[in-house]
Amino acid sequence: MRFEAVGAGALVELLAVAVGATIPLPRSVRVSAALALLAVGLAGGYVAGWFAGGNWRDGFRHGLLAGAIGGIALAAVLGYTMATPGSEVGALWGMNYLIATGGIPLWLAAYDAQLGIALPLLAGIIVALEGAIAGGAAGTVSVEPPAT
């Protein structure tokens, strides 16, 4: 396990979560930014898998670990913004908007503790899985020409 590869991938994801949580955005781009923030596992996993080198299994493991770190950070920040009204300013406002208006059934839409735990947890799992898939894809990439 190359921890510098995991660290590089996790750094990409942590920076994206920090920017998404702190930079105020115009209302017209907040939902798009929220969707981009949900896809941050792809970038971090690819970076981790690329730095790890090796085959797709190595990239998968490194991408999964980097994605898990980014997913935990995203879940924690998203859960905080869901529990603290007015704390979201940028991409997380867009995420909270999507959650509030995304067609959740009325019997489940009570904005209570279960919803505030389940949806950030789901977002974290999505980021971790994206990291694993992108890391595995990066592990198979080779820029070296074949030996002759």
C-alpha cells in the first residue's frame, strides 16, 4: 500500500469538499456545483490509482481508500449543513436544495435526524465507490510504450 498515493487522492477530494463548503456561489450554479461535488470521488480515485501504479487491483484499493476518506469528509460536512440551517453557502447549498426538492416521498421528507444521517452517508458511499472505480481504471493505464 502506497500511502502517498492515497494521500494525493484524498487531498484532491478534501480540497474539493472544503471549497464546496466555503466558497459562496451564485444561485444559478449551486445545483451544478453540488452534482460536481458528488463526482469528486472520480478525480480523487483516479489520482490515487495513478500514483499507486501497478495493475487495476492496486488502483482499486488505493482509490477505495482515498474515496473513503473523501466520502467521510463529505458526509460529515453535508450532515453538519443539514443540521445547521444557514450554514451552507456554495455547492452544499445546492446539495441541500436537491435533497429538499428531489422528490423524496412525503412520509420520509420529515427533515429529521434519520434523513440527516442517511443521505450524507449515502453521499459518502457514492464518493468511496467512485474512487474505487476510478482508481481501478487508472491502475490499468500505462503511458510506457511496449518493449520491443
